[in-house]
Amino acid sequence: MTSIKTSHHPQLSDAVNRIEPSGIRRFFDLASSMDNIISLGVGEPDYSTPWNVREASIHSLERGVTSYTANAGLIELREAISRYLQKRFQVSYDPENEVVVTVGASEGIDLALRAILNPGDEVLIAEPCFVSYAPLVSLVGGIPVPIPTSIETDFEVDAAEVEARITNNTKALMLSFPNNPTGAVMGMEGLKKIAEVVIKHNLIVLSDEIYAELSYDAEHVSVPVLDGMWERTILISGFSKAFAMTGWRIGYVAAPEPYAKAMLKIHQYAMMCASTMAQYAALEAMTNGRDEMEEMVTNYRQRRNFFVKSLREIGLTCHTPGGAFYAFPSIKSTGLTSEEFAEKLLIDQRVAVVPGHVFGEGGEGHIRCSYAASMKQLEEAIERIDAFLKSL
Amino acid sequence: MKEKEQELLLLIEKEGRMAEATLAKMLDTSKEDVSSMLRSLEKKKIILGYSAIIDWTKVNIAETVTAMIDVKVTPKRGVGFDEVAERIYRFKEVKATYLMSGTYDLSVVIEGRSMSEIANFVSEKLSTLDSVISTTTHFQLKKYKHDGVVFGEDEDDDKRMVVSP
């Protein structure tokens, strides 16, 4: 049976027309069409979720726990998150009113932006950064304002650069440390200077700390721990990176009650609640997942040491990434753009990396290499990149 | 013990064949430092050897039979279980010997070419020792996981997309 078709022009919103598909997409298509690839282009752990976590979720299914949970998430999970944040980063949130379990940290970012932005509001975004920040700001009518960081300052955000871009319309500052794609971290000293500017201009901070556990050289400093920052910070995090749970799509936001309540309003209409079985998995990760997670972190640190040293040995300039699982070497010495370099490397040597420019200002001239790969793959990748550099 | 040495031990316990140059980079130190740490750990008998984990079922010519034997013994005054344990573990067929808590005393792991070879060993060598009161022999039927390594299918092949943000 065929139905009769009428003429219909797609009528899309201006907002969605304003944003571009992610620059990673083209690369993904190209890489997917090839064989024998070593991929350093992946933004997720190379581990499977620890077995006890998977098992807990299976058990929840066996018990038939398959209904909705409270909008904000299982109270046991929120309590566990609250205890964890207190113990690990010395920040306090009331599990009843100040924590919302989300569908990955990605939803958390969207909720935070939708909860605070009016059309025309400007959001300062420290770049290079995760690809979704600016498009999500645009979608709600906000204006993303990049604050470039560079290898000269180890990709830390300079408070003066922040202040220079503040206008009457500036509403918020987006930070993400440890950073994807640079692996940069920010310590107490640098954050304090930023906090001063933020407080002076009465901004809100959205702090995406999804990589917090993956800090290798110094303890992670959570933004709301700084004086005067808790009341103006929305903390966004999740289980994907530290607990190798990317596919579960489970994260959380923690913020003072008015912000948390506003985000919960959007979440309850748009999402209802995060997946129940993923919430049970997350609860197990919070309760019994620490040892295995620390083992993974140790392994990432060792691979980072190996990979960054090896990159330098074959002639690339690379700052020491203090966190996450990315190295962000400069490829400026080759005279190629990031896009050209990444594409040529992929075609000639079958190593997939992500060109730095897709992560925003300051990313051009760099490539993002994820070292969440086995040592064997990393060793082979270094050999191939070395051969590639010599062939230029 | 230095923290670096511990980290080194944990690394080579999992992957004994890693090159010293690679280990040096992973541990953020020099190759010479890794060499000297390894030598000193070997000298102190902390590292007792380097061996491979082999799935012998995939090697047609050399299938072996493994048995775990629970042994009850009478401990001797002055030397306790150590003397009888030593008499047992000195046999080259014995791959491992542990003193256990519970209903028996020594757990002895034996490898042989056939069940009868192991049966002979138990009846002629093990049971005839003065201190041995009784033995219970369990033959291994299948090896699923050994020393942290899963045998057979590799469930950990990369299922990730090639490029993701």
C-alpha cells in the first residue's frame, strides 16, 4: 500500500539552522571507510565497564526494577553522589534538593545552559573545548564567546583574557578542567584569579568536571570549593570517563537549590528520568567501584608518560597534559594545517587523530591524540606517526 | 621499597616482556634506572623469574593434565608443615604447593602427561610419605582464567567507534 504524498518543505527553526554538524563527523566517515586503522581519535576509555558495575545492572533487570525513578534520580544514588563529592572534592550538596541525575554529562550541560540563558546572553567559553558547548549555547539563543588558550600557557585560562571579553550581556563562564582536548588542568592559583573576575562581574560558572578523577600529577581542584564560588557554580559531571561507562549515558549536575530546581524542571519534562538500569549501575560504581577505577587511572598515567615522551622524541612539541586521556601536540612545525595533517596521517599511515581546530579557538595547529588505547596500539601509532613525519 | 619499584613490579607482573625503554617512559624515568631496578629486584629474589602464560590446549602435541590434590599431613615438632611441604614440592611434577587453612593442610598442584601418570605419582610418591595421612585428587577439566588472564575468546576487542568527540 502506498500513501499519497503532499508537497512539504522542511520548516526548521532558525536556532537549529544556526548550528553546524560537528567537525568530527567528516573525519569519522573517512576513518570508518578504512581498514587496519589505529585509532587515537576516540573520546572514551578503552576499558569495558568494570564487571561488578555491569553485574549490578543485570541484577536490577533480573529483579524487574524497570520502572521510572524519581525525576531527580534514585535518592540512594543522589546520596552516594553527594557523599562522593564531599569526600573526594570537599564540596557539599544536599542530595534532596541540589543534585540531579542526568542522561550523561551532556544533558547536564544542556540543562544548565537552558536554565540560565535568555536570548542574547553571552557565554564565555574557554577553548579549545568539547565540541558541544558553543552549539548548545546557540540553540537557546545565547551567544558563545570564545576565550582562546594556548600551548604557551599550557592551555590554562588567563583571568585577564576572561575579563577582557566581559560585556553587559555576559552571563556565564564555561570551564572544563581536566580538559578535552588539551588534557590541561588548572590548579588553585589559576582558578582563584578567575574566581575573582567571576565574582567581580557576578557571573555564573558552568564547570564540566567529567575528567576530575583522571588527574595525574596533582589533586583535582573542583571549582565550587573556591571561596565565593559554590553559590554561583553549576557543577557538571558523570560516570563515563572515570568508570568507563560512556554507553550508559549517566551523569549528574550539582548546584545550589534554585539552579538545581530549574534544571530539574526541564529534565522532568524533557527526559522524565535517567535510565533506571544505568542508575543502578552508577550506584554500584559509586559504592564499590573505586579500586578498579584507580587502577585504570594508574594505567592512563603510565600511558600518558609513555605517549607524550614518545611524541617529543619523534619531534613534536607537546605540553604535559595533567589530566583526561588526551595529548594535544603541536604540528605547526610541519607547515600543515591540523585538518591536512590529520587527513594525510590517516590516509598515509592509517592513524586516526582529531584535528585540533574542531575544538575551537587555539586548537588549530594541534591534533588531539587519545591515549586511551592499549600499549601495543600506542607503540605502533608512534612508529607510524614517526614514519609519517619523516615522509613529509 | 620505592614507589617506582612497586609500580614497575605491577607493570611487569602483567606484561613481562615490555621493553626497558618503554617501561622507562611509562614510569617517567631513565632506561638505566629501570635496568638497575630490575637487576636489584632480581638479586633480592623479589623477581623470581619471567614466564609466559600459554594456552596448551591450542598446542596439539603437548596436552597436559593438571590435578589439584588436597593433602592431609601430620606436622612435625620443630619444623611444622615446612619439612613435609619441602619433600613434596621438590618433585619436579609439582607446579605449586600451598599451606591451607580448613579441612586439609597442603594444596598441591601437579602437572603430568596423562591421568595415569598423575595417579602413579600420587600412589607411589605422595601417599607413601610418612607424614601424609590422606590425599584427595581433583583433575582440572577446563581452564577459564589463570593468573588474571582469560583463556579462549577475547571479549575485550575494541568495540568503540573510530572517532568520537
